[in-house]
Amino acid sequence: MNYISTRGAAPAVGFADMLLGALASDGGLYLPENWPTAVPLVSRHYQDVARSILQPFATAALLPEDLREDVAAAHASFDHADIAPLVELEPGLCLLELFHGPTLAFKDIALQLLARLMSRELERRNARATILVATSGDTGSATIAAFGGQPRVQIFVLHPKGRVSEVQRRQMTTSPHANVHNIALEGTFDDAQALVKQLFSDRDFAQTHFLTAVNSINFVRIVAQSVYYFTASARLGGPARFVVPTGNFGDIFAGEAATRMGLEVAGLVAATNANDILARALNDGVYAAHEAKATFSPSMDIQVASNFERALFEASNRDGTWISQAMRAFSRERTLTIPDKVLASLRGRYQAFSISDEETLATIRHVHRRFGRLVDPHTAVGLAAATRVPATDVPTVILATAHPAKFPETVARATGLVAPLPPRLEQSYLEPERYSVLPTGAPELRAFIEARSANHER
């Protein structure tokens, strides 16, 4: 299988080059040239489904026995046998718990696998890579947990200073591995993401340091995350409406990917916080970036959702020329009016709702009082958005994206209770932190990476 760019100008590449390259040479995002149809799934065993979904994307680039080994290793550290268990709150309303991995967030599910696949390919090529990742909270710690200590990679993680929870920060900055370099950026997540894209677009720098990305711009992340849409639907025995706490649009686009592989769903609902660019885009038809606001659900404090480009590409009937022009215009003007036909296609697949901080706190409080459960603020945003959708006979599944103990201050503010700290998080409070503070500027970041690379701090 080959992979093409959403912007239409980059050459098609195979699985291995897509895996390591992440971003196409024309600045676009990779998607499969054709979507494979998922074979009928007779097993509800997560690893079986994962292999069945992933193998057609890798084709000859990854032997079935290698994929079996990597999938098993990726899920070995999860603390629930189902990997992504489905929990019923009441008839017709379920949580899909995605926080049973090593860093207690949904990013673990894809990144633990991505690390094995990339390590295998780097070993085959006898090559090294530099992972450059911007994080609004959870991607950074999940990347470090997956790649920390690997001999063929250096990891540079940028998080917005003061805009992640203390637990999220400590999970990143207490890593003991020499190949991990944490950067607290004096700016927002959007600033960090823009810097990452800027360095990737510097072809000389990117090639010299063999830059690669593990954010959800890496299509393998999307495929790996599509698996739990299949397993949840299998356990329910039919279609469901999925409500997805949404920041960078990767997790919900994984739902679209699942439908393009043949999964029947009753709808995809994007639940955003006050950073409502996606709700405005889908409801008003204008994709316009405002200043990012700090909220109680910080992993969603994003105003430029990278993966929305993939959804626009599919909704435009894969018009790479229009996408290229539209994305260039958006980067200049920070606004894009979505054509009527494209908007109609998007609305046929997605709904979107914006939830305030006050509603988030009220939902955390309500869920605890009614169901005796603590939920994190991102999951609460999803639960609140679910109440905006007209009730039907179809079950609703809210993606529970993080463990409540990762956001103790917000949970306590809502309920007066402190979520018990799982043993996995306790260590982050015992180890010293290690990170550097940088201003928002490409020259400073470039110099930082060059200095660490020159000193071979791996």
C-alpha cells in the first residue's frame, strides 16, 4: 500500500517511509492511497483485532509474525486485559476507558505500538532518528514512556510552560533517560506545534537530524487508535454514537478512519472546551483560529487542529490542490471559509459542541454523585457534550481519555475529593525534574537540538 499527501504535491511513499517520515515533503499529511476494507471481525480480543486492522496498512513492509510480536509487546504493560474496556454507566451510556497504559492516557495505546514499529525499522536501516514532539499534556509523557532509553532515538518534547497539570509535567520531566530532552516553551501549544512544523519544513535541518514525528500527524497513530472503535462496537453488538473529547482532531478522525474501513457508526461527536475552533468550523462553516484559552481540560487547549486537514481532504473528495491552497491561506490569514459541498460532507459525518469550564466542573460533580465515579475533565467535556445530542435507541460511547488522578486539582475543585494516585504516578513525585525553558522561536529551538546532538546526549 502507498501513502499520498493531503496537499497533492509530494510523491507517494510506502509504509516504512510514511512511518518514519510522518509529514509529507509538501507539508501535507499522509493518508492511504485507498482505504482497505476491514475483514469481518470474529474475535473481540483486542490484540487480534489490532493485528487484523493494522496488517493491510503495512502489507509487505511488516511480516505478520513481527506485527504479532510488536502488538503483544505494546500492550504488555497495560493494567487491564481488555486494553480499552467498555464500562456501562447506565443503559445506553458507556465509557470507553482508554487510560490503562503506562501514563494513564489514551496516547499510550498508539505510542507503545508506534515505538516498536519505528525501532524495528530503524534497526533494519541501521539508522538513528530525532523525535520532535509538541504536547498539550499527554502526548509528551506517552512518547517518553514509549521511546525513553531506546538507543537509536533522541526525543525533544515541547510543552507550553504553565499550561499542563503538575502531574502531566512531572510525568515528562522526571524521566531518567539520557535520550529525553524536555522543553518548557514560553507560549501556547499552538506555538509549540507551529515550531515543530517549521523545523520539519526546513528540509536541510530535518534531513541532517532525521526528524520524525509521533504526534497524531503520524498516520500510524490514527490507524492504531481506530482499533478501539471496532472493539467497542463488537462488544455492543452493533453501531454506536461516539463522543470524543477533541483537541487536535486525531482521536475523532480515527473514528472516521474506522468508518472508511467499513465500520458502521451512528455518528461522531467532537466535544471541545472553550477553544472551540472545531465547533465553530462544523457549525458555522468558518475555520478560524483565535487566541488559545487556558481551561480545566488543558490537553484540548488547541486552536489549530492538525488532523482537521485530513477530514477536509476526505470531505473535498481528496482535492489535494484545494487543500494545499486552503492550508497556505489559513497559515497566512488564520481563517478559512469552508466550501458548501465540503461543509455538507463534514456535517454528514460529524457534530460538534463546545463545553465551558463551569459545565465541565458540574459534569464531574454530577457523575460522581449519580454513578459514584470520578472522571477527568476531558472525559467530562465528552459527557457534557453527549447531553446535547438528541436521545435515540443507539448507545452512546464517550471516550474516557485520561485517568482522573492526572488532574487532581480540577477533580477536587468539582467534588471536594482527591482521586487516589495510582502507583504508576507516585514515582513522578519522588524523582527530580529535568527540563529547559526556551522562548518561542525557531532559532533557539534549532540551536538547542544541535547542541544536544553535538554532545551525543542520547
